[in-house]
Amino acid sequence: MMHRPDPFMDAAKTGATLDALIDSGKVKAIGVSNFSSSDWRLLQKHMSHKVQVNQVEISLLKSQVFTDGTLSDLQIDDIQPMAWSPLAGGELFGNSAAATRLRPIFKSLCAQYNCSADHIAIAWLLAHPASIIPVMGTNNLERINALSMANQIELDRETWYELYSAAQGCEVP
Ligand SMILES: NC(=O)c1ccc[n+]([C@@H]2O[C@H](COP(=O)([O-])OP(=O)(O)OC[C@H]3O[C@@H](n4cnc5c(N)ncnc54)[C@H](OP(=O)(O)O)[C@@H]3O)[C@@H](O)[C@H]2O)c1
């Protein structure tokens, strides 16, 4: 996985090198991270193997990819999105204005689903049709074990928007 776009990248050389890595069996698949659609399309133009994933920042607190075209372009190009910092690095449970607005909604949903707020935040990502893969950062074994709970929570559209609007701090028109 290429961690970030390189402004000095020679796309033809890089694409050929990545193809060679797959052809030689050294790697099974190629992914990118923090690439815009122009970045990954430029690279893909010079590769015979398909770019499989793009790891971008996605959480309730960082949700630009839903509206800046990134998630739409990933779906158009059949590239699976991965979400880094899916809990905003823990800030989701801090004292920012957005986290404070989200807290009572988390509390009510946690009571409904008998789970914790991190499960709701991950279920919010999993609910999206782009098939987002959250990349969890916790090393806490209890949290990791319990996170599978998020798979069992199916948030409906109304609840998805309730969380989204609270995070944004305004009604979605
Ligand atoms: N591609 C990139 O540019 C890029 C950039 C940044 C990160 N990443 C990748 O993304 C991974 C995840 O990023 P991240 O670490 O920011 O992930 P994250 O899952 O958003 O945040 C992890 C933090 O949230 C805390 N946390 C988890 N559950 C909590 C809860 N219920 N209450 C309070 N705090 C909670 C964790 O604390 P505990 O440890 O105490 O559980 C940890 O400090 C990284 O490991 C890295 O591999 C990629």
C-alpha cells in the first residue's frame, strides 16, 4: 500500500514497478492511501493490475469523502475504501463541540443496541453502500474483541443522518 501520493511520482515507472511486484509474486495486491481520484487514475493508467483499495481518513468527525467525490469515484472505479482513524483517533469520545453533540445520541443508541459508542461509530461506517473497511487503531484486546458487535448493528437511514447532522452541527438540507 502506497502511503500517500508523491508529487514527484513518475507514474509510468511506479506503475511498472508495482506490476512487476505482483507478477513476481512478491506482493499479492496493490493499494494506495490518501490518493485523490486523479492520483489513483494516473497510477492505474500505467498499471495492468488493478489498484484494489484506497485508505483515506473517514469518521463521523472527518467525513469530507462522502461529499467531495472521493467515495463516489471509488465506487465508480470499483476500488474498496478503507477508513483510517475511524474513531477520529479517539477524539470522537472527547470534549469537542461535535463530540459533545454526538454524546447523547450515542448514549441512546448504546442503550438500544446494548453496546458502546465505538460500536455505533463503526456501524455508521459499515452502513454506507461503498463497503468501507475500518482500520481500527486500538491495541486494547477487550475493545478489539467487542468490536465485532458493530457488525450486528444495522443503522437505518434516519439514524445515519441523525449522527451525520450532529457531527456536522447543522441539519442536512
Ligand atoms: N494511511 C494513513 O495516512 C494513516 C494515517 C493515520 C492512521 N492510519 C492507520 O489507521 C489506524 C487507525 O488509526 P487511529 O489509531 O487513529 O484509529 P482510531 O480507531 O480512530 O483511534 C484509536 C484511538 O481511539 C481510542 N479509542 C478506541 N475506542 C475508544 C473508546 N471506546 N473510548 C475512548 N477511546 C477509544 C483508542 O484508545 P485505546 O488505545 O486506549 O483503545 C486509540 O487511542 C492506525 O493504526 C494506522 O494503521 C493510517
